[in-house]
Amino acid sequence: MSKVSAWLWGMILIAIGVVLGINALGIAEIDIFFPGWWTLIIIIPCFIDLFSKNSDKTGDLIGIMIGGCLMLACWDLLDFGVIWKLIVPVALVMIGLSMIFKDAIKGKAMKEVKKLQGKSGEKEYWATFSGQNLDFEDEKFEGCKLEAVFGGIKCDLRKAKIEKDVVVKASAVFGGVKIYAPKNVKVKMVSTAIFGGADNHHEDPKDDAKHTLYIDANAMFGGVEVK
């Protein structure tokens, strides 16, 4: 969780606590259960996630759109029937646009990923209906491809020898990929998530790092996480 996300969640919890305290003391009667209040369960997490290090915001924007439309419907400003008919088509259009314009949206990081891919001897690791634990301790690491389909992969690079910028291409389909990055490298993630998530929780070194670990993540009903 980024500092901004933690700050936003903290402010929300404080606000709720203050309102509940005011109601309990009888100072005022503030009704937090207004029409459509439950849509905030969708809207708030998606909004806060916009400030995370996750590079793909498509899922968050779809969640905010759906939650906002449902709230307007609860206020009788939109028709529920129309919303249910349009949710899937609009979501598919947004996902499609995100995939088509992925290179432009991801900018410099995506260009570096394309430049580096294919230049090193990438190794491929698969986990299909199974799990893999990869440890590259004291090994020279030049990049790899991780594919988890109904399975999970843990890739430990914390003690790997990274002597140049490298790329890890990670894909999770109904599965999960967890990557442990060294503390002495920067981590840049570009991702496409379709009903899944890709999160970068790695803390970059305060001093300028010599090398960068690029994560090209794709998640469909699954997750890719970097620590």
C-alpha cells in the first residue's frame, strides 16, 4: 500500500469513527446509510487504488464507473435496467482500448520492456494446476517468463546477481505469481489486468540504483504481486 493510499484509508476510517462517535453521544444524528450507500463499497477501494503503484488502472476505472452509475440509479437519476444491459459492453470496450493502446499508455517503461525482451536468454517456467518455488540465489539473472494457469509461482530474486536491466514477463490466469525483488534494484511494472490485479509493493532504494527490474504483468482472474 502506497503512502497516499494509506493516508486516504486513514482519513476515511477517522471520518467514519467521528460520525459514529457523534451519533453515540447524541450530539447529532447523521445518517450514513443514505440511498445507495452500499455502492461506496465498490467506489472507494477503486478510487484509492488509483493512487497505488499498480500501473494498470483499467479495472479501477471500470469499478468507479459501475459504482457511480449504480449510485445514480439509487437516486432515480438513471434506470437500473439500462445500467445492467450496458455494464458488460462498456467494460469490454474499456478493456479492449486498454489492450490496444497499452504501449502508449504505459509510456517509457513499456518501451524499455520491448527493448530488453529477446536480448537475453530468457528461461520459461510454468505452473499449471500446480505450484513452483523458484530461487535464483547466487545465480546470474538475465530475465525469465513466468506462466501460472490455475496454479502459483513464487520467484525469489532477492539474492540473485542482477548485472543489468532485466525483464520478468509474468502471466497469471486463474492463478498467482509472486516475485521477491532485490532491495538494490528499482522495480518498474507495466500491466494489463482483466478481472485480476497486478501490484508492485517493492520499495525502491533511496540511493540511485544501478539497474532496473521491469515486470511485464498480465492477470486474468488472477494476480501478479511484486515485493
